[in-house]
Amino acid sequence: MTGVEAGQDCLRVLALRWPPYTWWEAGQSADELDGLMRKVMDILATHIGFCCEHGVGSPGLRLSGKLSLEKESWGKIHPNGSVTGALGMMQNGELDMTLVPIGMSLIRSKVMDFSEYIHMDQQTVLYKRPSFEADMAGFIKPYSPVVRKGHLLDKLWLLLFLSSLVMCAAWATVHLGYERLLRPPGARLQRASERLYKSVLWTYSSAIFQAVPWEPQELALRTLSGLWLIAVLIIGTVYRSNLKAMLILPKVSLPFTNIEEFLETDIPVHIIEGSLSDEFTRGAAPNSSLGRLRERARVDGIVVKAIAEVFDGTLAGLSSFTGQLKLIDDSFSKVVKGGSTGQCRVYMSTDGVLSGTAVAMGFRKGFYLKPKIDHMIRGLREFGIIQHLFYNEMMNVSKCRTPTHSPGTSSLRPLELQDFYGVFSLYVGGIALAVIAFLFENVCKKQHRTAGAI
């Protein structure tokens, strides 16, 4: 017999760092441990009548003393039946119960009992939220391109280009038909190069709203030209409106918003060793979503390092939805490395995997206080007290839950010189083309004069 049953003063309780349930700073003592479950444990201890001695970390339980931020893990149940980490300590009777809740699964139920569920959870992906930066290609963004697996596909710009080619061909064909129909007997047809020149010049000039010193005379050509003018007017108006909206209220597209989009990227992902994500992705089919996540995953228990890498954008994190909410809340409420308060530094996917996972406290097998604790947890949950404690731990998380775009910062970003590099490049390219055209026309003119003199 262990714990209170054996006459000990306090229950031996495991605490792993999992905000918002439990957390601590490096060097703090066990009595300074804080979080949602610390408050729940205080309620249970007061009303049931027991005390607890907090242990932290695994392998190797440290009771009381200073709390560490080193590697922590729930542990694994290996095929040969051996159990490691916190699960092994629970099976061996070194622990009475867990302070931090644990995801319920069939494998874990073989070595421990679970309390009434505290709440339902799922596994989502957390990643650094992109911020506003200078963009030399910003002038084409009103018709933003679509990127899939590294290939750039801009359907609207491509459609506009193909429409211009079709318009030029149709214009030149109709012009040729009218010329053949109306030419006097014995008259020569207009040269194909001159006819093509007029078609391209008129189509391109009307698209950028430039005047042309020549206009079509025939009815069919005027009809084609009118339809083209209406089309380019709509496209140009929408372009200017979108560009103006982007400058007034800029938005940053996120790399992904759900699991399927994340799997289309090449972003690596971190999985906490011994977590439910580790347990269920380990033997998943290679072609499944879980299997594809496992292929790109780095699995270890160094959670603090992984969190820093997520904030730096080095990798994404696949972990508890509730834990990620706390990180998002902290990124807005606290000064994080490289940022300040009031910024949404990270975001999470809108959907997840392993949905409907129950999170509960864990007990050693046959723990005699389980019925009383279950009764109290059920009451705390049904009367909304646990939900109220959740809200108190994450009061600002709703400010960063917008998945469709990145608000970045509340302050406006002034335009930089790099924002105009694209426009400047386009202008310089146009000047270069104009110079080349001018030289070509002069060469052609001289050749024409020489041929006439001969």
C-alpha cells in the first residue's frame, strides 16, 4: 500500500509542464507550481481532505525541491510489455495520481486508471504567423497567385494573357476577311506584319488605357473592340480597387489553414515524445494523414526548445489544442523573444487530428480516492467551474483566433523602398523595350529607303 493508505502524510502527485494545466519557471519550488489543475487540485484536497507532494519530470521522479525545465515525457509501452517514463512510474506504484491531465487511450488504460474526463481535446498544428514585410511583387498581388508544392500558378493573369492572344488573332482574322471582301479588283492586300502590328497595338494599348492613333472602321471589328474595352475596363477597375484595399488594410496569407494544406507544404513538424500524437502516428499507414505527419516529424521530449523553434518559424508543432491556445494567449499577452505585447505571433490550424480525445487525471490501479475525485470533477465540469478556470487562464486568446489572414500588428507599416522595386523594374523594362523598338524602327526605315532608292 502506498500514499495515504500506508500512513504517509501526502499523496505522490506527478506534474509535467503543460500550460494551461500546469507550468512553472526554471528554479521555482514545487509549492510555486501554477496553472488550471493546481487550482482544481487545491479544491479537491480541501473538500476531500488530503495533501499532495508534487513530483516533476521523468525518468526519475523529483519530489519537492526545485522544478526543472529539462526533458519530460509520459513514456511509452513497448511491444515487449516494458513501460517507461511517467507511465512506468504509475505502473510501479511510485505515483498515486497525476496533477497534469493525460489523454485517455486504450494502451494507457492498461497501466493506469482515469478519472472523469475534464474536457474534450484534439491535436492541431501550431506555426509562426507571418508578418508584414516589403514585397517587390506586391503590384501583382491584387490578382494573387496560387502556390501549390512550389509551383506558381496565377490563373487570372494567365487567363488575361491568353485572352489577349485570342483577341489579337480574332482581330487580325476579321480584319483580313474584310480586306479581302472589300478590296478593289487588282489591289494588293495589306502586309501581314502591318495587320498584326495594328492588332497587337490596339489590343495592348486599350488594355492599359492608352490612346491609339488608329481605330477600326468595320462593324465586326467595332463589335469585337467594344467587348474587349468592356472586359479590360472591368479588369482594370477591379485591379485598382484591390490594390487600394491592400494598401489601406493589408493582409498576409497564411502558409496553411488546415491539416490537408499543411501536408502540401514542406514544413517539418515536432511531436512530443509519449504524447497521443506520438502514440497514434507511430504505426499509422504511410498514405494516411497521420502517416504523412509522422514522415516529416521530429519526436522528442524537449518541449521548451520546440516551442522556441515554432515561434522562430523553424518548424510546426503537432500537439494539444488546449495547450496551443495557451501559447497563443501568451504570445499576445506577454513579451516573447523578438516581439512585444499585443502581437499574435503564432496561429493554429482550423481542424485537427484525433478529434474527440478525452483528457482526464490519471491514477494508479485501484486508487481508493478515485470515486470521490470522480464525483467532484463531474460537479466542477457540469457547473461550469472548470470552463471558468479555463477562461481565466486564457483571456486574450480570442484576439488571435482569426484563421483567414494575419493581422500581424495593430500599428501601420510604412512603405519601404523595396516595395517599389517591382514597379521600378517594370518601368525600366518598359523603357528598355521602347528603346529597342525605336532602334528597330530606325533600322527598318533606313532599309526601306535604301530599297526605294534602288
